[in-house]
Amino acid sequence: MESTESTRVTALGEAYFRARNEADPFGATVFGVAGYDDQVPDPSRAADDRLRATFEGLAAELAAIDPATLGDGDRVDHSVLSGTLAGEIGQLASGLSEIAVSASIAGVVPLLVGTLPAAPLGTPEADAAYLRRLGGLGEYLDRRGQRHLDALADGRTPTALGVTQAVAQIDAYLRSDLKSDPMVAVSGAEELVTTVVRPALRRYRGLLAAHLLPAGRGEDEAGVCHVPAGDAGYLAEVRAHTTTDLGPEEIHTMGVRLVAQLREEFAELGGRVLGTTDTDEVLQRLRNDPALRFATGEEIVEAVTTALRRAEASVPDWFRDYDTAPCEVRVMDAAEAENSVLGYYQPPSADGRRAGAHVINTSHPTARTRFEYEALAFHESVPGHHLQIAAAQRLTGVPDYRRLGYVTAHGEGWGLYAERLADRMGLYTSEESRLGMVSFDAWRACRLVVDTGIHAFGWSRQRAIDYMLDNTALSTRNVTNEVDRYIACPGQALAYMVGKVRIEQLRDRMAAALGPGFDLKAYHDVVLGNGAVPLTTLAALVDRAVSDATSSTAG
């Protein structure tokens, strides 16, 4: 029989998950949570204040429960909920999302064309829910615009460049053919897109151009340290995304150290592959050699698809059987691709009707380097995000907020860990592709320097771009898109390397404790077999696994 405390923890978790999905029904759709596909978010300050009050109430109730009175599973739930609520309360208090105007992944067009079509369709009920959602987008966009005006009244503004890029992206979408619009996904959608969605986007675009653009921050004031209450807001974002107590200074220093180490690895590998140990020369050749570029978008799709299938075949040797949903490769819509990232992952639906997808950017293929895309595939699909998220969906005895949730440092840390794990698995087909792996590591290490540089130390946009060009092999286009993403989404990019380093440290700690009895599959199961958890919780899970293994051996 469950204890009263256990029942309370379960109820609080269910209340959190319900409130989270009601506030972010788009996210619920992406993660396959049923019951929210007809809803749109309320982006107003009043809605955020209500959600914050709800979360604070849940956190207070949770804090009144002594974890020592709970069993192992409930203690994990208590830890996850405590960390998650603290992070989200901080983010809601900072309100930095209200100045996130850009054409990056934080932009409104990528949100709509990249997220809405993820809804399950094909039944009368599902199609009707989708149409109700489209009908609500006018109010959503108007409220989003009003949120920007509320922020403007308080002197909190986005960057002028971000607004300019967002306006251009909306204009490009509005010029696109309705017949190819990703949101025209069911019968009746074309009329709603024509009469509701596109007119609302025109209003939103007009508001951006008329009110936010003239007040936008310049490129020398790209960071939120130049925004009222921005310093406290950035610290809240750092804590929420990394799920650690690390401050901007510590993270910046970590990044500088890692970048220096990776420059040495570039030199060592470059000597074997390119015949030079000069890191700057290695980076320039990787970035500028036309022989290392793709010729067509079809080549990009082929490269990531074959990498995915090769990884899938190797999974049984490195992981336990999780019976995951399939993963496919899908081309990013043109309306989203121009200022977007190299690619991203979209989870399968929880009911298995929709496969997971590595969504790949194939625009401007001759500007994209061949050696990067195996590492990208391993990060976004297998053994990275798809294996992790699809495995979590199949867990039993785990609450839905862990099974169908997402913790940035855990998720993105695993994705980056997977890039290096793929090397141990023998999945890279060439030394050039291994250079891509090193470049991707350097890219994420640079994020620690650049994100904190921009938002904590006042770096200009150009200084951030120059630093990344000096220390990665990313193309200039990719670097500028990345920097603009960091400007729009403070702190999020820190989670990748912070999470990866912690996952590696915990693996090494478990291996040292267990010696010859260490089983890498078992360690991976600790990371993947508990759903989405903060890094502090993951450390406790590893310690428990070590204790259990030691006790078993002693017995």
C-alpha cells in the first residue's frame, strides 16, 4: 500500500505535468501527449504569472515532503520535480521569452510550420482538433505581439537585427504558395490559413516593424545584460537549462579550457588527415575547401540517412533493448530553413502512430560541409536524441513528466555524448568525418564562451562570430545563424557541453567504482532508463546503481 507521502508526490507530479501541457500545448503535441492538439498557448504576462503561482504552490507542497520518508522511485520523482519546478519558476520570473524575436528556432515561423504539422492527423476527431488549433492562432499571435509591447513599455527590447530577420522570414512565408504550406495539412485548413493565420501574421509583422524595430538593441548590445533585469534573468536561464549551480563565470572558464584542448585535437588529427598540425590552417581548409562541400540537397539526405541506418544496426552491442519507434529523415520546410539550424529532432508520438524524425536543413547545399553530417546524424537520431526520447516513451512505472518530458542538459548532453560514443562504436566512415566530430565538440565548447560572453560580459555579436570562426570549422553562414540563436535563446546552448561533460564524468565515476564489473550498457541504461531528469538527479541515480551493483557482488 502506498504511503500518504508517496501519493502526494504522485499527485504533485501529475498536477505539474497537466499545468505544463496546458501552458504549452504545442510542446505537448511535439512530445505526443494526447489531449492538447486543439489548443494554443497564451503568451501573455498574466498567463505566465498564473503559471508561476501554480508552480510555486506545487514547489511549496513538495518541499514539505521529506525525501527520506520515500521509497527509491518516489525519491527520484521528488528530486526531478524539485529541480524542474525551481528552473521553470526562475524562467517565468525572468520573462526573457518576451524579447526573443528572431528568425532562429525561437522565431514564430519555425514554431508554426515546424511544430503544428506534428499533430496526429487522419481521423475526423484529430483533423477537427487541428482545425480548432488553426482557428485559435489569430488570438495567439495577437497576444504574442501584445507581450512584446508590454516588454517595450518596460524598456525591454529584442535586437534590431533579430526583428529585421523575423520580418523577412514572415514576408517570405506570406509570399509562399498556399498549396505547399505545411500548415495546410487537412481539408479545411487552407481556408483557415487564408482567413486567420496569414492575416494574424501580417498584423504581427506590422507590429514588429512599426514598434519593435525602431527600438531594437544594436549588435553591440546583443546580450540581455543590456536589458532591464537581464542579469538576473540570464542567471535563471543558466540554472534552468544546465540544472546545475554553475554561474556564468565558471561556465565561461570551462569553455575556454575545453576550446584550448580541442584546438590541440584539431592539430593532432589534422596532421594525419590534412598534413598540417597548424590548427588555424586545419580550420581554414575544412571551412573553405570546395571538395568538402555537398553538391545537392539529396546528397545531404543520403549522408544522414545512411549514418542513421548504420547506427541502428550497431545499437544492440552498446545498449539494452528498448523497442523504440522508428526514426526517419525529413527535409526542413523552405519557409523555416533559411535562417535555421543544421537540423533538429522531432520525437515520435507516444502512441507510435508518428515516427521520430531527424529534420534536416538542405538549403544552400554547396555551403554545407560533408564532414559534419555524420556527427549531426548521430546527435539527432541514433544513438542520440531518437534513442533517448523514443526509449523514454516506452518506459513503464515512470511518471509521464519524465517519460514524455524534456530536460535540456540531460537531453542535449546525451546528444553530444552520443557524437563521441559513435566514435567508440566505429560509426564514422572516415578521418574527415572524425574531424567533423571534433569540430562539433569545439562548436559546443565555444557556446560556453560565446553565450556567457554575450549575455554576462557584454560581447558584441561580431565578437561572438569571430570567436567561433577562429575555433571551429563551421561555415560563416552556420556560425552567424548559431550566434543569432544564442542571442534569442539565452542560456539554452550551454546545456549541451555542460550535460555531456557531466555524463562522461558520471560514466567514469561508475567505471572507477565498479572496476572489472563495470558494464557500459548498464551505465547507458541509468542515463536512458529513467526518462528526463536533471543532472543532479542523474548523479544520484548513478550512485544508487553503483551501490546496488556493489551490494550484489558482495552478496
